[in-house]
Amino acid sequence: MRGAFLEVTDGGVVSVSQVLVLGCGNSELSEQLYDVGYKHLTNIDISETVVTHMNQRNAARRPGLSFHRVDATQTLYEDASFQVSLDKGTLDAMAAEEGGALARRMLQEVSRVLSVGGRYICVTLAQENVVSLAVEHFVHMGWAVRLHCMQEERGTAEEDSFALPVFVLVCTKFPQPMATPPLEMCVGDSGAPVRHTQVCELLSAVREHQAYAVLRKRLRTSSNPDSNLSLTLCQANSGLPRYTLTVQDSPAGAKTPRSNQFAIFIVPRGSETAWLYSSSEGRRQLAANANFRRLVIVAMHRNQEYTDMQAVQAELSPVVMDLAPPGMPANHQVPFLTVGGDLGWREEVFRGRSQLSGEYCVENVRGEDGEPYRRLVFLSNSALVQSESRLLSSASRHKKSKKRAKASAAASSSSLLVDSGFLCCAHHQVMVAALALLQEGTQHDTDVPVSVLLVGLGGGGLPQFLRDFLPGVSVEVVELDPVMLEVATQWFGFRPDGRLTVTVGDGLEHICALEREGGRLFDAIMLDVDNKDCSLGMSCPPAAFVETPFLQKIHNLLTPRGLFILNLVCRDPTLRKSVLEGVSSVFPTVLSQKIEQEVNEVLLCFHDQKDPACILTSLDKCARRLQGALSSSTTPACCRAQIDISELLKDLAVA
């Protein structure tokens, strides 16, 4: 603690300063300070036993060091008689007494006995009630407040270290109370102070440092391949997220080379949402492929500049060593890994705000296949890509070239056009393939008109694909958010016409109105609607869309051969079972196609009773018919439909 005291004084406490040590107890702190030259120490404690013991212990070796029995809440010292008031744990102890009243009286006394320019220096574990009480007191008094988070020296044995960090609160008295006194936070002895405007911001920063210390202790003393521990590093100046680090340990008993202790994997920009990096299963597979005891997977954030791999490595190297596995040698070299040898590419082309979904951005990225893609991302859930389309260069489209332009930092957004024949979302591909089952048990040709009602526009890729590549299909889209229609039109090449119309409105209300009015039936009704409440176990669709009365309305709007096609994303097994039971109570035959490496599954719900065995037997024939219709499309060669119907439905099973 002597080191902490010396670190935070910034030269403002000299050996001739009059120092009042509050609640000294039997700590060695005063003795250590005395030994390095601080001779003017007044030590007080409420316990007569402690005072007697400390005086006896120091009588011979430190004749000038004295201890006095004094109540810190009501001393008899004159006003402004000390330059420093030093407190090691006394505030922590008093804050729990009398609802904090005892601590407030002590702080009031400290304010009285300190001279102008004097400092109250408190060593504390910074429990929220303690820091809040002290900081609010001194802010009210108009004093400057700075809180230091002390860092342990590297190499300290983790099993012997304390999990929570130690803080030092330094409050400085000014000649005149400041109307808006500064609130600052520093890390260690050399960290630059970060200014906060409100006490709650300072308390939040304390909680973050405490959580990080507990996490660090946990990681340095144990391994757990199922923990999925992660933390976000923020930029010091702005406080904006800069890196997210996720720790992935190898399973117990995994045979990793002795030299493969620890590695850092940098996720290329634009690939953060890929299954390999965003899911627990994917990260475990990535770690197994890398074959290290511990792999830290690093994702870079939007609105941040990153020069190159070397700069990122230099920035992260001092931090990631705190996350090293137990027992790793201190001099171990930690490799930085990535895919493709660079940081990837991301270009934000537009940012806006929706009243329904909040702030969003449209960005171009380079995919893992090296091709350029355009994405729509709601920033309230930036880990989820709302819509995605592959891009073509305008030159390749005009020349009908099969070769696509590679995305690069030099690529111009204006030269990239949406490839309408490529559906990025696997569940969209399955929803298209499901239309093959409309022909099951019939002799209909693929040019028989098919009417589709789709709830949920997104970037418009799915309805536009249906219109462009299936000549007999007409699509009516219902979209709740008018901003999404603007985004789809401006940035994703969406073009409504006589066969593709959009109604802006509530999908629930629209379907209820259609059912109430009667007279219109659809061959397929598709639901692709996300749930804005991310805390629920079902992120697609919202629960109201799968309530039995509403499902009955959907059933009533289908033709006899009709299909209800539902994109279901449900992580809760119990909730999924309940949804399936509700759907099956309305639709006599329900099949499911799971999406590989995703939580999504597509439910195919038939209006009439069907024999699942007959459906699966005729599946290949129906798939070939629809595939033939896609292949006969007259669209340019560079935009041809690129899905395999048979492959998409090969794992179709009874739900």
C-alpha cells in the first residue's frame, strides 16, 4: 500500500506534509511511510488496545511515530491543520455502519481539518455504496475527484493474488468550491486520466475494472472450454467499443503441442457474424483446428480505424497476456493468427435511423470467399446481419462476365450492383425450394400461376428472387417499417412492379383484415419476421404470429394445395416444442428443414392432409421441376439463380 500511496500523490505530498492517518489499526503502512522519510504522521484509531500496542511496537525503532486514541468523526484538531488525510480501509468499514451516517461524519471532519490544496487519500476496494457515498460528498463540497485503479505487477502468483483490484481515491480541496468539479479515473501509475461528467459514469467504470479483474483471475487460474467468456475493450478517448475478445479453451485431455500454449486469432472485418466466429460451436471448432491450449478470438468494431495487422498486434499485446492460460511461462511468445493475411475490408456506405428498429447501417464487406457483399445491420444488435446480398461490378454485369470483381479498399460503392440471383441467407433458399412442394400430388406445370404473401421485406432479396426467376409467381409483401422499404430500394436494388407489390403496415393486422374480408387466397404464405426483443428464447417470429387463433387465419387464407412457410429461430427447446404443437394443431401435416450451422429451421405446413412418406418419395421429381423453371430464366448470365433445390430439401423431415 505504500507504493500505491506514493504513485498517486503526483509529487503533491512531500516529506514535510502534515499527514493525518485515519483508523490506522495495526497496519504497517505508517511505519513504512515513516521509514522512507514521512516524519510528520498523526495516527489515530478508536481502539485503546491498538493504540497502546502500536506505540509499544515503535517506541524504540521509530521514536517520532506516535499513535493516539481519537474518534475520526469528531477530532479536536484545528481547522486546516493537515495537508493530507490518509485512509486505508476505514471508510470501507464505516460505510456499513448506521446506513452510512458514521462515514459521512468522518468525511465532514476530513473536509474541516484539511487545508486548501489538501488531499484525502483513501485506499479502498471500491464497493459501490462506499465509492458513491464518498464521491457524492466531495462533489457536493466542490472538490476535484480522481480514482486510481491499481494494477498488480506482472508475474505475481495468481493463486496468491486477490481477485478484486485495489483503488485509491484522491480528493483535492480548492480555495473556492468548484461548480462542476472534475471526476477522473486512472488505471495504474502511468494511465492517462479519463474524465467523466457524472458520478454514475465513474461508478460504471469501477464496475468494469472489477469485473475484468475477476475475469482475469478466473482465466489465469483455471480452464473451461464451455465458458465462452468475453470482454470488450473500449477506446480510451471516446469510450467506444474497439475490440471484443472471446476466450476459447481446448477440452480437457486435448493433445496440443507443448509449444502451442496460447494464441490470438484476429477475425477479419466483415466476418464477425460468420458461424465459425459468432457461435459457441464454431469457436470450439476454430480452436480445435488451431490446436492451442487457449485461443483468444478478437473481433474488431465498426467506426474504428485499424491500420494493419502489425499495429493491431502492438495494440493488443500488452492486454492479452492477462488472459494467458494457467502455468504459461512468462517469456512465452504468443502468435497472432488470421485468415487471408490481412484485417479484411469493411466500408460503411450509409447510416440512418428507424423509429421502430433504431440506428442502422448499410456496409460493404469482403466475404470469406473473397467476394464483395452488402449488409444491413441494426446497431442495437450488431452481431446479427439483418439482410445480405452479394455484389457485382457494373462492368461485369454489362459484359455478362462470369468473373466477379474482388472487393478491395479501393473499390467504389457506385460501381457495385446487387446480384439478384444469389440468396445469401440459407433459410431464404429453403423457403424458395419449398415452393416445389406445391406440385406434390398434381400434374401442374411450373408455369401455373402461384400467389405468395410474404410478411417481412428485409433487404428485398427473397421476394425479388421469386419475381425474377419464377415467371409464374406473383408476390405481395407486407413490411411494418417504411424505412426498410427505402433501404431495400436505395441500397439493395429492390424494384417493385405489377408482380411484386409492397404494403407498408402491420403483418398481423394485414392478415386479419384479409381473412375478415374474404375473397382472396394464396398458394403460399411466408413469415420471415424478426423479434425485436432479444431477451426471448425465440428471435423469429414474434410470439403473436404463432398463436393458435392467428395460425387459423393463415390457414383460412391458403388454397387447398397451399403452404404456410415459417422461418423459425428458437433456442429454447421447451418453447420450440410448444410452437410445433400449436402449428400442428392447425395444419395437418408439418415438415421441417433444419439449416446447417444455424439455429434457423424452416417449417413447411400444408393446408390439407398429406402423407409425409408420399411427399418425400415425390420430392426429387418436384425439385427437378422447380429447378428447371429457375434454369429457364431469361435473366443475364451473371445474375442466374444459384440454388440447388434437391440439395436444399434433402434433409426434410416430419417436424
